[in-house]
Amino acid sequence: MKKNSTAQNIEEIVNKALTELKSTKTLADLDKWRIQYLGRKGLVVQLKRSISDLPSAERPQFGQAVNSASTELETKLIDQQRKISSNDKNEPTESIDVTLPGVPTNNGSLHPITQTIRDICEAFTSMGFEIIEGPEVELDYYNFQMLNIPKHHPARDGFNTLWIDQEDSNGEKPMLLRTHTSPMQIRTMEKQDPPVRLVVPGKVYRYEATDASHEWHFSQIEGLAVDKGITFANLKGTLYEFARKLFGEDVRVRFRCDYFPFVEPGAEMSIDWNSRTNETGEENWIEILGAGMVHPKVLHAVGYDTDKYTGFAFGIGVERIAMLKHGIDDIRLFYNNDIRFLGQF
């Protein structure tokens, strides 16, 4: 391309190109035309490269003319391609043979953890509990302090917290990845007077080494009930009914003392795995959740009258339930994204 190219040169090239385009009869002819004018070494590309050789004052007008020419030729190319394709019966066209067998497609399914969360939530909603959700990035105030776990309390060590690297004016880190879904108990009670009945499903995070029974992130369902006259008997009856719905009518449960800072008294509930399969012989107790009566300090902190209201709370590890129900011995399988494993559910 000559360095003194002008808008008149461009117009002549476009007219010549359009004339040759109209004379193309086959798709092969059309492709040759495309290479000559719009290809990587075509005339239009050469025109674009020649812009830098022009005086600065002439470049804008010339560049605009080249772009317009390029757009026009590309549009005409598409029109001619459609025209040739519709007229040339020898050119192959797409078709569908309706007599051929269909192509099978794989059906998707819910993740086993999602299925388990839904099963657990359904068990509790059938008993009048409401499902709520909350933020995964939480404040220390809700995650610990309002749950009777003040700063420097030794119980915090067991939570292996992942803190957000952002300090406040006091040089402290007030935000974290929640270690349990319990903060939503506080957030709800701050806004709502009793009665309260809720379950909180969601992801929680802890700085733990990953092995067959531990993950740095897992799913938890926290539950809370607060009302007048709630006793430990209500706690036991509710969780026993939950176990029956999830593991079968014949399942046996056992409660033993345990410690959690936000309940008093605290307990852990186990099921006799052999009882659900009607096996005889030795008992096989497996812990499935922690629970207890809500600590009066927790109720008092949200403004509830502890002489008038009592309540119970519980926390369920979803992965543990899913592993029991499906006979899975390694928690890491849930998050390896292996379709061979996930396709079984």
C-alpha cells in the first residue's frame, strides 16, 4: 500500500472489491475474495497499517474511512455468503435425521450435603421451626461475646478461628469467618420477642488440618427454641423426634453431659447405630450433635427476662450425618468434585 493513500484510494478499493464480490459464484470463490481484502495480509489490513505513515492531521479522517470500508465489506461478505449458500444445492447443509437414536444426557442431582441439609431442615420445620440464614463473615461480638465467650476465654481455643486481616481503632481484629451458625441466634433474638423457634443452616470455617474426619470448612445447622416454660424434657423430645425422622422409628438415643459456654446444662446426643438396623449384640453409640439449655447470660444479653423465658439450643454437623446415612468414611470425598462419587446420590 502506498504511503500517500487517501480517502479516494479507499473508495476505489471498496468499489473494486464490491464488484468482484458480486461475481463470486461459490463459497470457494468467496473465501479467496475474503483473503484478498479482509485477510491478515489483505488490502484493508494494509490500509490500516498505513495510517501511521500519514501526517498527524490526516490520520483521524483516514482512519475513520478505513474502518467504515472494513465494516461495509464484512457486511456485504455475509450477505453474499447467505445468497450463495441458499442457491447452491451442492453445498452441504445441516440436517437432523429423526430416525437416529437420541444422544443420552447425564441428569444432574443435588450434592449429598445439600440433600442432607434439606432432610434435617424438613424434620425441624415439621415441628414448627423456621429456617433462617446469616452472614459467613461475622463479627467477634456475635460469634463469641454475645454467646458467653468473652475475649481471652479459653473456650475460644477450640474454635481454631480464621480472622479477617482488618484491624479496628484499638488494634484488634473484629471480623472473622464464622466458626458456627450460632450468631444468628443472637441476631434474631435482638429483633424478635419470644416465642422463637429457628434452625440456621450454613457454612462454617475453622483452621484445622484436613483428614478423613476434619475439614477446614463444613456445614452446620444450629437450632434454637425460646418460650415460657421450656425445659430439658422439651429438648430431649424434640431431638429424639428429629433422630426418628432421619434414622428411622426404631433408633435409640442417649444424652450425656457435655460443656458448651452458651448452654447450661450442656449435653451431647448419640444414637445407637445398631438399633436402627435391628442388629442384636453390642451397642454402637455414635455422637451426632451437641445441645443444652440456653445459658441465662445469653438470654439476658439480648434483653430477655430470664425469670420468664427459657430455651434450648443444639448444633448439628451436617457432614457427620451424611457420612452416617450413606456409609461414607472420608469427609474429603464431599469436596473433591469427583463426578464418580457425586453421581451416586
